[in-house]
Amino acid sequence: MEVVGRSPEAVRDAVLTKSSGKRPILIAEPRYISPDYFRSLQSVERVLSHPRPDDYRSAPVGVTDAFAAVARTGSVCVDIGADIAGYVSLLPRLHIVVVDIKKLVFRPSDLFQLEPFARPTFQEDFVFISGPSATADMGPLVRGVHGPHELHILVLG
Amino acid sequence: MPKQVKSPREIAAKETKEILRRAIRFALETESAAVRHNTRTFNRSRYRATGSLPDYDALKDEARRIKEHSLANRKALIQQLSESVTRNGGHFFFARDAREACQYVQEVCKRHQVRSMVKGKSMTSEEIHLNTALERAGIRVVETDLAEFILQAADEQPSHIVGPAIHYSRERITALFRRKFQTDLPLDTGEDLTRFARERLRSDFLAADAGFTGANLVSAECGSLLLVESEANIRLTCIAPPLHIALTGLEKIVPSRREFAPFIELLAASGTGQPLTSYTSVFRPPLPVPVVDFRGAGPATREFHMVILDNGREALAQDARLSEALYCIRCSACLNSCANFQVLGGHGFGGATYSGGIGATWEAATTGQLKLARFSDLCTGCSRCVTQCPVRIDISGLNVELRSRLNHLAPLSLTARVLHLLLGVPSVEDASSQQVFFAHYDRVAHWGTVSAPVSNFAIKIPGARWFLEKSFGIDRRRHLAPFPKKTWVDVAGNESTAKTETRQGPEVLVLADVFTNYGAPQRGLDAIRCLRAAGVRVRLTKSLPDGRAALSQGMLETARIQAQALSDYLVSENAAGQRLLVVEPSVLAMILREYHNLLSAEASAQLQNSTSDLVEFLSRYLAGEAGDPRVIFDIRKFSPGPKIFYHAHCQQRAVSDPSITVEFLQRLGFQVTCSQVECCGMAGSFGYKKDFYDVSQAVSEELVEQWEAAESANGAHTLLASGISCIEQLQGATGRPVLHPVELLARLL
């Protein structure tokens, strides 16, 4: 996790650093931060906003936003009921997620309590993501199973 | 010599005691090492995670309330859910039994010409044997949870509800994959094995025509599912194929999504011991996002089917004494905190689908066959799981009830009838002669004591132990303490008039529980001496059975009669409402935890409010008094030194707080190392029984290792334990004397 500046260039630079040259990068149109934050990124070569099935199969990096972050559990909440964020946050090996510090709550139950007051904070279809996919079924703990092997959270501070 | 077990499938359905014996043997010989490692890792993580939850107890209360409310309103919730699912564009089906559920899923698959299905882990689908049904219909079923992937390759049933393959070590998985998949790829580390499975399964995910999942909870109001996982296989199963079928039991429905909240943190903390697992999904299928055409099959629309299963749950809900089992959220805290489960796993201690103490009720309910709950015999009633259950299910209580019902499957044998006559007790319910023997320990001990030393001599006659093993299943390898010539009550009666009270402290009643009375009269005297030295005025009761021994045999009627008699006696004896102190933790827990099921609410509440652990009472009393307790209890009189290794009784930890004893001992100058095990393995009569002797010994190993580690790090320790059976177990396992806290304290006087 790291804090990034509130500018499209800062977001772009952080994403490119984290992806360390890997391409293509899939991005899902942000809904909970201004779409402008992804503008600079979108003009980078081999950054795809409309991936085809084969791109999903092969892309090593996916970038999405999140509508909330949860302090106690270290989670981000990604909307999987809109656009392609459900795929982009799941299929590539590296998932980079951008969340606004203003969307930070203390614990998961806070989100449920906020519901009537803070729509659209609480989405219909979402996932609390608290780490890369992992398993202990093969003996020791292994990171990287059917979903991302790495998760990077970029916090707009 | 029992027949060799070739596959765990052979011992899945434990219909007879013989199958249970074979299963125990198989589990101890083949699977124990991996199971120990995995369950104890889960267990330690859980203590850490629940310890860091800001309001763990309040969350548990809330979760329990939600489950109670939801189950009470199940019919309305099922109706409401069917409407929500339909409103969302999905399809709803209520399956009365396994056959209906399988048939429905088959039909949906047939309609969609499903050739392959990817599946998330679902115990409910194991329960209805869905894979077999689908494969029979020509559908390729791919288990994608890595533990289920292992089990599918091995053709075995789950051994744990959260980690179904915890009985597999990394080495055994490597061997299995080599054999099964005939591959030369590297498979020598967890990473290798995971990579192998991932690459194999990724193409299955993207090619699948259908995805199948269970659900941790379902919201009736909006039809949302809660799905908790770490591997991302469930997320993929829900989003990649166009067709999603979810199956879950009717007990998983809650009124709305708001009720998911307490469970989200509780499940992760209680299960794997994490703040949250990697993925906790909350969504209303069908997902309103396009299907990516990975299959090359052209555009497809999403379709969702919600199957809610009864399969014995409705009957269970109407079974007042067992219905609590339906609150289970399948977190596995009870399994991981169970000392017996830690050495056996679910193939030894479990049925075809559900494992451990909670599993016995579930197996019986979902198969409709009470005899399949036979493995409930492995629940010792230590109740460690009860304190760990996030919805506070009285799992040991469920198993006592099952045992009682199982007892009634077989009529009282002639031997058991004769035993009743010999012991001079009426026979009020069906039970085996072994159960009658242990349930009436007070009578056995009474005759042993009045006939001592003849009884103690008789036990040494060649063939006597063989006879005890044959007739009552008492393992001949187990040391039997000799009967005393005089009981606690006998000797205390002689002593009490000799002492005059020096201080005017509080007046208490000390319960002459049958275990201390017959098994350790000197310990009883020490208890009284300690209290008197502290200025407490003591009266000792008569020695009456409290019902614990009968309860643990599932002899509920006998337990009730004994509890009632003791309660009546205490009411007449204790008109002044003095505090009742108990030395033996299993008796204390009986009064505090079990009497509310056996006695009137008024009688049990009165006893609950007035009964305490004797040492804890003494510790608290002296802490509240002016002056230094070291004046009374002088550590310098104890020559073995200040280092203590203390094992607190399992049931004591459920009803009281052993740290009070520890702090008191520390105040006196002792350095106390506490055991970190759930139970010593003896658990009353459990470890004496021939069928369970090996389990009991296996459980004790960890305790002995911890004691040895303490000694190798810091030199000799005095062994201390608070229960009569823990003391026996520790003495047997270490060959060293073991003191009860009152015996230690009495040596300081």
C-alpha cells in the first residue's frame, strides 16, 4: 500500500512503477474516484480499457478503483456489478487498486451501517479484497492461486 | 486385529462401534501428523484473531440473536427469498431432500447442455452427493477449491469443514499428484503444487458452461449471497461461466444484508484466524455484467438458480433438544479447538460429510439415521468448543443428547441389569454395562472403599484387569488408583471437631464431590485446611453424586435424578444461602453449565449464583482482605522451588477463570508456566475406555511436550493440575507426581 498524490500523473506513475514494465495493463473505468485520475494512464501504450477475451487471458496487470477501504482488516471494496472491474480485479496476476482516503471506514460492519445515509458508498455487488489470492491447502501458505498473486493499494491522500 | 482400511471412504459412515474403532485406528496411524499440524495452526491463529476483535463477545451475541430470529422465521424468509430471487431475474427452487436437489441441478444443466461445471467448495453439495449425480448425467465436474481438488483426485470425503484436506501433508499431495496426473512437472513445494493446480484449473474455469457454489449466508430481502474464500476460485466460478447455480441449506437465510455484518468478521476470525480472508463477496446474482466469451460460444446471457435445501433441516428445527445445531456457520472453530479432533481429524472423528462434535448432529439429521451419529462418542464433553463457537452452540450438550438417544437404540443388557442390582441403584434407562459402571462411579467407589484393602488386593489378582476390560471396557494399560480406606467425609468428620476457628471469616459450604471424596480424600482435607488457615469457616456436605458421570455417558435420566437429589439436599442444608465451593472442576461445570437443562430454572439459577471454584474463591477472598497472603502461605516451606507447570482443567476454563489461581500463585512467589493445550486427553472416564485409550494418549503428547520444553528451558518444575483426571493423566504420562493447587497451598502452611 502507498499513498499517491491527487493527480492523474501521480496515479499513472505509481501504476507504471508497480507494473514494472509488464503489459498489457487492463483498466476498468473508475466510478468512485474521478475518471480523470485514469486519463494519463489511458494514453500509455498497451493500456486497455476494452479488453477482448484473449487480453483477459494474458494480461499480467489489472487496475480498478474501490468504493471503500476498511482500516481494521486492510481491505478494499471493489464494485463487481458494474462494467469489467469484476474481471480486471480477478484475472491478472497483479491487481492495482486506487481508493480515495475519504472512503476509509474502520471495520466491515461500518459499511453496512452507513448504507441508508451514504449511497452509493455501499454497492449492490462487491467484494472485500483483503490480500492476493492464497491457499494453505497445499501445505505451507502460498500466495497466488486462482486470482491475483499480488495486490497493491494506492491511496489518494 | 481389525481389517486394514484402504480408503477413508470405507470408514465414512460409522454405523457401528466396530467401524468407529477402525476409523480411529486408521486416523491415528495415517493422518494424525498432518491433522495435528493443521488444526493447531488454525487454533493458534483463531485465538490471536478473536483476541484482537474489539467486541468479540458482543459480535457473538449478535450473531446468535440473528440465527435464533432467522430460524424461528424460516418459513417467511424462504418465501421472501424466493420472491427476491425471482425479482432479481433468477430462479428459485426449494428442494425437500437430496434427490430433489440433485434432480433439479441435473435438469438445469441438461437444459443448458452443460458439458463441464466448475465448483466452489460446498459441504452441502457433499451432503447430497451432487458430483456423483452430475457425473452420472455425463457432466464433467471440476472441484476448484484446492482442498476439494485434492479430494476429488484421491476420491476421499472431507476431513474438515473449512480445510477438507487437512489430513494431507505436502508430501502426500506430491505423491498423489504424481500418481494421479502422471506428470513430470516439479511438484516438490507448496508453490509447485499450487502452480500445477492453477494452470490445470484456469482453462477449466474459462471453458466451463456452468459454475456451482454454496453460500455462507443469503439475504431474504434482496437475494444477496455472502461468499467467503481466499483462493478466488469462487469469484471465478461466479463470474466466468454464464450459468451460476448456488445451493445452500435453509438455515443460511437471514432477513437482510445488514445481518451479514457480524458474520463477516466472525467467520474469518473463527475459521482461519484472519481479520478477513482474501475475498468476501456480497452480491445479487445474476451479476449485471456481460459474460466474457472465453468459450468462443458466442454471446450469452447470465442465468442464476438458487436452490434452498431442507434434507432433514426442517425436522431438526422442530427437534427442541438438537435444533441449535442449525445455527452453525461452518467456521470450524469447534473442530480446531477440540483436543480429540486435533489428533484424529474428520475421517476418525466425523461422518461422510460433517466432522467433529458439531458434525454428529448434522450427519444424523441430514441422513435421517441416528446411528450415523455414533462418532459423537468421541466428544468428551470438555466444552472447549462451546466457548469458541461464534454462535455459542452447546455442542457438548448436543452430543450428550445424541448419546442418550443412541443408548436407547439397544435395550439394557443382562450384564447391565445385574450391575444395577450389585450396585444397588434402580435402572431407569437403557445403557451399556460400561456406561452403567462409569455413571455410578460413586457406588462403585463406595463398595471399593468399604471393602478396601480387599478391593485393592482383588484388582491385582491376575485376570482382574482382563475381566474389567472385557466386562466394562476399562483399558488394562490404564493405572487405577487404589481405593482409600476412609473417604474425605469420613476423615473430615474426625478432624472438624478438633479444630477451633481462629478468625471470624465468611462461612462456606464445601461440596464433598464423589471424585474427591473417594479418589483423593487427602486433597479434600487440604482444601479445608487452606480455607481454615485463611480464616474461612467451613462446613463439608455429605457426598452425593452430582450427575456428571452419568451425563457423560449420555444417561440423562440418571443424571437428572442425581442432580435433583443433590439440589434438594443442598437447599435443605444451606438455608442461609452460603457460598458452595467445589474442588473438582468437572463437578463445578456440571452445576454451572448443565443443571439448567436438568433442574427447574429456579433451582439451577440459585445454585449457579452461589457456587464457585474453591481455589478461585480463596484467591479472591485473600486478594480482598487486608494483609499479605504470604503470611499464611509461605513459599519458603515448599522445598521443590518456585517453578510451576500448571494445566488448568478444560471445563474449568469454560465456567471460571484459571488466571485467578495463576495470579494468586504468582503473588505467593511462584513462577507459573501454563499449558497451552485444550484438554489433557483423559476427560473423566474417556481415557479409561479401551476404545479411546489410544486417542487419549495421543492427545496427552502435546501437553507432555510443553512440560518438557518448560523444563529444558528453565529447569525442574512442579507439575500442577486442577482436575482429578488431569492429574491421573499427567502422572501416567510423565511418571512424576502431580499436585492439585490445594495440595500445593497446603504445603505452604
